[in-house]
Amino acid sequence: MKYDQIPNTLFIKNRKKFMARMKPKSIAAFNSNDIYPISADSTLPFEQHRDIFYLSGADQEETILLLFPDAMDKKHREVLFVRETNDHIAVWEGEKLTKEKATVVSGIETVYWSTDFDNVFFDLMTEAETIYFNTNEHYRQAVETQTREDRFIQKCKKEYPAHQVAKSNPILQEIRGVKEPEEIDLMQTACDITEKGFRRLLGFVKPGVWEYEIEAELLHEFVRNRSKGFAYSPIIASGNNANVLHYLENNQQCQAGDLILMDVAAEYANYSSDLSRTIPVSGKFTQRQKDVYNAVLRVKNEATKMLVPGTLWAAYHKECGKLMTSELLGLGLLDKADVQNENPDWPAYKKYFMHGTSHHIGLNTHDYGELKKPMKANMVFTVEPGIYIPEEKMGVRLEDDVVIQDKGEPFNLMRNIPIEVEEIEELMQ
């Protein structure tokens, strides 16, 4: 891995939080992701399942974690299975986790090879009454591929039909949503790498540059700072492309007088950052562009102040809608009649701002976190309002990542990344 090794104290804490919420005589299993084929002998780069990483730090394929707080033998209360390595694998694929290294990474004393899993698991299941399955229940999930976790669940249901079943996901939603200090430090590193990439761009962008050239500049800066690269597919949308919310082609030339909306950010140690900035291709905003930009910035600043303990996510988004409605009236994009006659299920402001303002961020860009309960300190959210005006071939989105504090306004992990009109113009000259 490119990143510095994470102290295993983080994963020890995470496992303790999970096990404290398990039912008596229950066992929980977590599987790594598959390596996905493309065709012939080609595969996608491996990406570890974020849940097993969160609980063990093991960043390797063919890994399984078992948690069994009530195991009769204390050594089986936490068990990690890793792929057996040898000299041949070391030559062809590089270093893999040894049992000793797996303990150093995870803090788990009992480590077996993956080939021992079936025998050990059978023995432990004779003691257990309930098994926790790790299903994907994220509110944005749309998975069509059968995962390694899916295959494991099918096999267990067939081989152990008398066991009760429980869900890991509600526990993970609760505990993963509230970050430990070590996690916030890792996210700060990801944000700092993102800052370096953005500052590099401000001296690079000019009329005639291509969107993919901007993508290349960012990737260069991210990787040279020990990131794997982008935390998510980069959006580099010049001109009217900004009105396609998930524009990914990045294949157009940037024209003088246009804006570029960039939703781009680095990962670090599997933790995401998530940045949006909008800059003028020519290095200077027109008055209309500046007016729209500052309207978005005001909404972002006011929305950020509302992210405090006790806030409800749904109510927060309604208040953000009111802020945006006021700004759209000021810009002449809405009039009072539009607001008076609006459909409550699709308010008038949605014509120009059709997505949400904030989501949890962490090991996933759209991270786990409870959405129907009040916000808590050390939750990390994005704040990302936008105004999209196809008829003016313009879209503006601004986004930072912030940590909810016990008291007062959130702490902005992107506080050092330029955002004010004057600073961006000065740095682009």
C-alpha cells in the first residue's frame, strides 16, 4: 500500500464497539471483496470491502474476519483468515500478509490461513446460536453483481439452516457514522492532498486546455502524495457540461469565458475526501458568474452552520431549500409566483438545485451513517449546494468536508482550499 501503516489501536476500538452491540452467543462474519475480471487475464485493481477494513485494517483479497465475543476459547473471540503466501506468490504478486504481519496490522492475535476457514468456522458455529450477515443496505446501493459476501451468505444459509440470522449493517451504520480521531486525521490527509491538486490547477487552467488534461494534472499530484488517486470518478465539467450532475466524459476543450465545475478529490488509506470548486477558464469571473457563485457560497456557509449535534438530516435539507429559494429569487431565476404555486413534493428551487446538500463521508464517499436520528459530534459531512442554469450554459457547485463538533460550528477539513472569488482570481493570474 502507498499509505503509511495505520496504528492497529483504531481497528481494536472499532471491533470493541461492534462486539458490544452483538446479541449473546452470536458470531459475525466479514468478507473481503473479490478481484473483478475484465476479460482474458485482465482484472480491475483490488479495492478492499470497507467494512472488513474498518474492523481489521487488512487490505488484501481472500480475507475473512470472525467476531465471536462468547467463544468458549478466548483465542477464537477475534479470528482473521488471510490468504496463505509463499515464495512463488511473492515473486509474481509481491509481498502478502504473513500471520505475524496480519497481527501487527489488525491487533488480532489469532490468524489462520484462508484454507483453514471451513473447519474453524464449523467448530465455532456449533457454539453459536446467531450469525450476523453483512448485507449492503446503504440507501444509494444499486448492486447487480454477486459479491463474495453474497456467496458466503448463501452457503451459510444452506449449511446452517437452524441458526438465527441478524444484520451487521445497522450496527455499522451507527458506529461507522461517528469517526474516531485517527479517522479524522486520515481524512484530513486526503483533504490536504486534494488541496495540493487544486492549487496546482489554478496555475494550469487557461482557455484551450482540455478537461482530460486537468484530470491528468490532478492524478499526478494525488499519486505523488501517496494517494491511489481519485476517491470517486472525477467530474471536470466545462461550460454547459456542468449541468450534467454526473458528467464523467471529461473530453471537451475549455473555452474562454466559460466556467469549469470540478467535483474531484483524493483518497488516502481508503478514506475519501470530496471537493467541488468552480473556476473561470479565463481566470476572471464575469459579473453574472460572480453573482451566481457568491449565491452558492452564501448557501454553503449558512448550511454549514446548521450541522450541529441534534440536527435532523431531513429537516436540515428543508432549511437548505429555503436558503436556496431566497438566493434564486435574488438572482431573478425564480419569482414570488413560482414559490407560491410550488409543488411541496418538488419545490420551485429544485429546478436549479436538484440534489441534496450533504451526505456522510468517510471510508466511502457516500459513507455509512444514521440518517433518521439526530446528528452527533464527530460525524463528517459534505456541504455541497449548487445552482445549474442550462439556458446560461453555466453550473456552479461548491463543496467542503466538515466535522461536527460538540459545540459551535463544524470544523472544516478543507478550510485551506481557496474558495473566495478574489483568491481564486488572484491565484489564476
